[in-house]
Amino acid sequence: MTTAMTTASAAASAVAKRKKRTSSVVFHVLVLAIAVVILYPGLWMVMSSFKPNGDIVGNVNLWPETWTLDNYASALGGIGGVPFWSFVLNSLILAVGSVVGIVLSATVSAYAFARINFPGRGVYFAIMIGTMLLPFHVVIIPQYILFNSMGMVNTFLPLLAPKFLATEAFFVFLMVQFLRGLPRELDEAARIDGCGHWGIFRLVLLPLMRPAVITSSIFAFIWSWNDFLGPLLYLKQPDTYPLPIALRIYVDQTSVSDYGAQMAMAVLALVPVLLFFVLFQRYLVDGVATQGLKG
Amino acid sequence: MSATTTERGRQAGRGSARGKTTQSSPARGGAAKPPRSRAETRAGYAFLSPWLLGFGLLTAGPMLMSLYLAFTDYNLFRAPEFVGIDNFTALFADPRFLKSAQVTAIYVFVGVPVKLAAALAVALLLNAKHRGQGAYRSMFYAPSLIGASVSVAIVWRAMFIDDGVADRVQQFFGLPGGGWVGNPDMTMPMMILLAVWQFGAPMVIFLAGLKQIPAELHEAAAVDGAGPIRRFVSVTIPMLSPVLFFNLLLETIGAFQVFSSAFIISGGTGGPADSTLFYTFYLYIKGFTEFRMGYASAMAWVLVLVVGIITAILFRTSRAWVHYTGDVR
């Protein structure tokens, strides 16, 4: 009787196991198929950059028949006398400047929203959320007129100043959400120890905000690095071009002919982004998941 | 720039230090609620000053200015000349404007649902507990990070050009080829594919939402005899509706503002036959290559109104279909 029962349950669990295994196989086949489609364009770009120029367009195969570094040589050759590294440097200055600006302004502003009780705070908070839904194209023309009248076209200031003034509500919101998760008792303890708001912010909460600061920094860097419209509006001299603009000029200049160099330059322009992704994917994906952030 | 920020910070510190002396004899122990005082208000404004300055100088001020410019003729070199509603009447008689509105509308109303459907489908697939789920999640998210970059636009153009990779795939399935980039009927599917390729961001948000659904709900429904489809319709969808609403709102607003991919793929023209002339692209052409800044401002305000109306409609209708339980956000 007992043996019969155990064999029966063993058989049942074997069936369940087999069922689980087939569902697992189906899962992996489906997911792998999606992965192939998702990864193909990226892999195609990277592999094409090592193919001879005439063998790129229309070549479905990823693996190059003959490997070449010529594309990278011509991509690194720069554009119209401006060396490639100048574009990289400009992109870096803009991205690092954006990170610094956003971290400084968003942490401070978020502290005001999350921790200081003052009249008008609720209204400002609602306005801040509202600006996230606003198409920012409504401000680009007046902003251009403003910065142009101050003689700031062809400088990085029009691109960096907004970051130091917390105009990307997104980051402020992310940090407010994070601060709300930190216990208020911390503030109280620090207040009893004689801290004012600046002390509470600087000594107690800011160190605890590290995860939010890291997530914001990575997004700020990548968004600035990939930004096209901003530099397109304000940077018109080749020595001020960041990578996306240089890339665009390069594509227009070489038109149809030099796909190899286009691919090589496209790859080089994405290297930092991919590096950040590989190193910090957890922060990025969890940041998106928990904040409902957009990537 | 950073110097001024720290300077502000130091002033904030001083402000609150002064505040502390006035607060130092708390008659009522305000442990639960920090006291509201003039010093508190001063500290609030000091800490909020970066955002307040940014909002005033770079958002609210410019919005008012653009509203004014929308009723003027202005080209950056002469003073604005008031023209009443001429810009708006001209807009609706401008065939390129109407075309750009049409292109954008198709992109938003077809592209967003397709992208969200893909995101939801893959999220449901990944939500089943199998090994490697986290790795796939990250992998599928990657395109969202680079999708708007110039690099990807260049790759897209190279893949969808005449005799390109997409053409080869079409021919493999016995379909007529001919390239997508140069064919006005095919550029929209190409742009939508580029958007759908970036389904990862909403997928990650869907996955987070799916994880919040208590397993008991599914179990209870299963005990009551609900099959998988019934459970999806009656449990998953209502429980997921706040996340769906959030994704729908963000993706719709984002889709209205697509610019750089279309710019790169069409070589800055919006062609062929204006089939990639998205709204913000035409706004850019009017404002920054033709310098018709009054006209472009009118366009910008039409966009604000349209996005505002759609947002309002989404919020209004959400009362009927978005199901909030307990303390979901």
C-alpha cells in the first residue's frame, strides 16, 4: 500500500518534471529566438566594421570573410582636419559636465521636495511632475534666442547650464522617490546632534543616496553622450562637435560610398555606452524597473 | 558653474543654522512633523533654488515667450512683428505641416500599441520562472539605451537601404525587394520597427508590475476553474493596468517627439516624399533652417495642446480601466 503510493507519487513527480522540462525548452527556444532578433543589428554593426567596404551592405552573414582594420583607420582619421579625439573629448566634457550638474542640482532640489516642509512645496512638486509630460520642443526656440543673445552659441554652456538647474525633472523625481524611502528618524537624530538642513543633507542623507546618485549619473552620462538635437542646435564649429554630430557630418560627407568607416565610427561612438551597460546593467535595469523610468 | 552651486549650498547651510537657533526650544516636540517656520521656508527655497531658477528661466519663461512668438513673424534678425493668428491659419493650409502631422499620428497610434504589445508579450514570457531570466531581461533592455543614438540610425539605414540586409531577408521569404529607405511606403514600417526594437524599457516596467501580482490571486482563479486565458484577462490585465497606463502615457508622449533617427536616416531631409518628416523634424526645419521662429513656435504650441489633450483623455478614461489596489504608488 505505502509502496504503491510512493511509486504513484514518484511517477506523478516524474511527469511533472518532464512537463517542466518541456516548458523550459519551449521557454529557452522562444527567448533565444527573440534574443537573436534583438542582438542582430548590434552584432551586424560590430562585425561589419571589420569587413572590407564593399562587403557590408546586403551581407547577411555576421562573420567577416576577410578581416580588416582599414575602416577604423579611416574613422580615426578625423573629419576636415579635426582629429577624431577632439570629438571624443567634446563628448566627454559634455557628458561629465552633465553628470556633475545633474547630481548637484537634483540631489539638492530633491532634498527640498522630500524633507523640508515649506509653503508652496506641493504646488512646485506638481509643476515639476508636469514638466515631465511637457514636450520640450516648446522651449527650444526661446532658449535658443536667449542663449544666442548672450553669445553662447558654439559654447557648451547652453547644453550644460540646464543640467545645473535641474531642468530634467526625471532625475529630481527619481531622487525624491529614493529619499522618501529613507527613514525620517535619521533626520531627527542628526537634528538633535545639532545639524541644520545642510548638515542633514550633506552628512547624513547624501551618503545614503549613493544608489540613486549612481543610477542618475549613468543615465545622465548616456543621455548626454547620445544627445543629438542639443548639439545640432548649438554647436556649429567642427572643433566643438561631439561624436553624434561628427558622425552625422561624416555620413553626409562620405554619402553612400564608405559604409565601413561609418560602421567603425558608429561602433566607436557606442563604446562608452556599452561599457556602462556591461558594468552597471543591474543599476540601469533596476533603476528602470523600480522608478518606472524610461531608458 | 559648480562654484555657484556650492555657494548656494553654503548659504543654505547658514540659513538652516540660523533656523536651528530659533528652533532650539521646541515647546511641542515636533518629532513626527518638522516645524514650519520662516527659517524652514528659507531653507526650502534655498535648497529648491536650482530647480526654481531652471524652471523660471528655462521652462516657464521660454514657454510664455514661445506663446508670444507664436503670434508673431520673427526670424531672429528683425524684431518680432505681431501678426495675430496668421501663423495658425497658415499652418493648417500648409501641406507639409499636414503631412508631418499625419506621419507622426501614424507613428504614435500604430507604433506605440505594437511596441507595448511586444513589451507585454515578452514580459509575460520572461515572468515564468526559468534560469537566465535576469540575463535575458538585461539583454532585451539594451536597445532602449542606444536606440535613439546616431550610431543606431546609421546602422538602420545601412540595413534597410536598397539591396541591404532587410532586402535580402524579404527576398529569402519570396517577397518583392526594393529597399525601405528610398520607398515612401516602407519608411514608416522601418521607423516603427526601430521603435519596436526598443521594447525593452516598457518590458522591464511590465516585468516589475507582474512581480507585484500576488500568486494567490492566480491560484484562487485557477481553483475556481479559470483557464490561462481567463486568468490573463481577469487577473493579470486588471492588476497590471496601472503599469500599462504609465507605459502608455510615457511612450505616447515620447513617440510624439521622435527626431534624431528620422533626421539621420533621411539625411536631414525628411524624405522620401516627406514620409519621414516627423512633427518635431518639421518644427526644426521651420525654426532653425528657415528661421521662421514665429511659425515654429506656433507649431510647438499646437504640439503642446495635442499632447495635453491626449494626456487628459488618457487620464480621464483611466478611471474606467485602470484598477488601483491598496497603496499602489
